[in-house]
Amino acid sequence: MLLLEGATYRYAGYATEVLHDVDLRLDDGEIVGLVGPNEAGKSTLCLVASGLAPASVGGSLKGTLTLDGTPAAGLETHELAQRVVVGFQNPNTQRSGIAATVFEEIAIGPMNLGLPVTETVARTREAIARLRLEHLVERDPQRLSGGQAQLVGIAALLAMRPRHVILDEPTAQLDPAGTHLVGEALRALAGTGASLLIAEHKTDLLDEVCGRIIVIDGGRIVLDGPTAAVFDDPRLAELGVEPPARARLSRALVERGVDPAVVGQAIASAAG
Amino acid sequence: MSVFTRAGTTVLFTIGPFDATLQGVDFAGQTLVRLLAISTAIGLFGLTTEPRSFVLDLERRGLSPRFAFVALATLEAVPAMVERASVIASAQRARGLDTEGSIRARLRGLLPLVGPVILSSLTEVEERSLALEVRAFGKPGRRQLLWRIPDSGAQLAVRSLLMLALVAAIAGRLTGTFPALP
């Protein structure tokens, strides 16, 4: 379980806090979506929840982060990396810059951990299979499209076999098929007991994979609840978050007089 | 030059005020052979050794992973920087920047490119270092390398012979068998 309690965070050199008294709990096997308008604090929350802020980023944090019962404050960054990983939006910065092939790029995490070759290769192959990247393994990581690079970046994180995964807009450069593929991989990862936090503007993906949604605004959590309940909340539009197509369709039908029970049943059967 | 400038007693021919001596020709010949040996060795190394494989093999033989990373990242950074510069140049041209024409015009057009290329590289550094940390780059000790560069028996034999030749050359020099250049 990842537990963040009373987190108030300020970047180094900034006069004001970016996060205010944030509590976040990710249970094992749980996928939680994080949405909010631009500059709401989503990326900062990702950094703080991963332990990189303040450990690597600097700044000051009030509050505590606990990973599976261990306080993160006393952990070295490589020890943190074995418990929680974080993926960033820009696939170019995800590349190590030292790998000649995609296979090696994905293997770098397990290689850094000093795992035996068989274990390193097994983890790498598993991550490649999860995101169906077999056709890219011999390619130069610098010569990939944005979407391919994003998938490779996520695969590199999966190869770490982390207990907790935090992704900041993991599908920003992906087409619908790639987005769906990532959704499947994340669900499979959660099935192994890992917990996931996904900051994402594509609410359709979150609607598909998340059991819970958190809405952040101005560095504070303003909504936190089951996916359907949060995405059906009328306050979402005021917060600059577009609800998923399912929620928009449902609302439109209800506004035109269709029985909400019938709408719910129809959407549930279509999704099933 | 040393053919004419080297002092010597046996004059071979004269051009104007300059005497070409046998000692000068001997010295020039030895220097030429040494330069040829050095440049051939460097050229041969460059042509036959892939830099990545070289650095990874050094890491396998004990080079610090951090040093190896710096060396490899530098190799990879050059094409990435060229690509970034090309993208920024296209973007600036789309906004009307003139990068063609006379040398002066090209130099003038260069200035608006340098800033964005350097700044965008710097802004990526922090996120890139975080992404590496997430993949346990900071873990102390050796990392696991997946590939061993093929090393045949013939290569090992040639390397051993060359090492012996080196030792013999040093020994010859120390004992006076191979005297220093006069």
C-alpha cells in the first residue's frame, strides 16, 4: 500500500506551496485516476507520491510517504525505484540515451539492479509482450515515433516489476489503439497486486481502467470516489475536466427524458 | 624540415643556404615512421572498433558504470542534438527566419537557433535524470551487462603477441638495444 498523509509541498525557490495537505492512499491492485485542470498540481503530486520530490527534485515537504509500511524518507533513490516507479509525459526524456536497441532500453532497469541475466531477460521479454513491442526490439530507441517511444518508456517501467506505478499522462502521444494497449497492460499489472496512479486527460481511458478517481484543483483534492460517481458529478465541468464519453452520453440521454435506470442498463450492457 | 635543419657531418646535397645531411634524413625517416605508426593505430582502432562496444567492454572489465554512462550518453547526445537543431531550425524558418543566403545572413540566422537548442537540452536534463533514477541508476555496485563481445582465440593470440612486442620494445629501449633518437 502507498500512503501519502498530509502532504504539503513547495518547490525549491518558490514562495508558495503547490500541494496543500493532500492525503492519498493506493491499495494493492488498485488503479486510481488523477484528473484536474492544467497547473492543478497533478505532476507535482506524481513526483511527491513517488518519493522523487523532495528526494531528487528538492523543495520542502510536510507530511509523510509510506510504502508498504516503510517510510520513504529514509530510502535511497535506488531503493525507492524498487518499490515505486514514475513515468513522465515526454517520451524523449524517458530514454536512457545509452541503449542501442529497444530491448536494451527496456532491460536497463533490471540491469541496473544487478539481477542475473536470466531474470533480466525474462522481465524484459515479459514487459515487451505486455505492450506487444516484439516488432521494435531491434530498433534504435532514438528512431521511434512519439507513440512508440511512449510505449517503450512504459515497458521499461514494467520491467522493474514495481509494487507501485505512477504515470503522468502516459498516453499523451498515443493513438486510440496504443491507448487501449496501455490500458490492458495496466490492468494486467494491477492484477499482479501492483497499485497504480494515473494522471491523465483522456478520461475515457480512466473510465475504462480505474476503480477510483481523484480530482485535484489548486493543489487540493476536491473530489475522490468511485469512477462512475466522480465522472457523473456535475462539478467536473466547472473544474475544466471533460467527462468520458460514457458519462456525457448518459447525461445527454437523461436530459432528454430517458429513464436513468434504462440508460445505466444500456451502457452497462454495451460496456460488457 | 629536419632533413635540412638537423646538424650533421655527411652532406648529401645543398639547396641555397640549406644543407641536407644524412643525419637529418635519418631523423626525418624515424619521425615519419613513428607518426605513421601512431596514426595508423588510431585509424585502425576507429575503423574496427564500435565505440559503444568498446565502452561496454571496458565496463565489463571494471570501468565505473557512471563513467561508462557519461561516455555512452555523450556518443548518443550528438545525433540527438543534431536532430533537435534541425527541428528547431524548421520551426524558426516557419516563423520567417532566414537561414539561407550569404555567410553573414546564415550567421545572423544561427543566433535564434543556438538559444533554443541549448535551453531545451538543459530543461530535459532534470527529467531525464529523474527517469534514470526511477530505473535504479544510482544503485551502488556493478550493473548486469547482457552481452559479451565475441573474443576469438585468434584475437587473444594476436593481443598477447602485441603485448609481448610492447614489453620487448620497452625492455629494448631500457637496455639500449633500441637507442633513442639522436
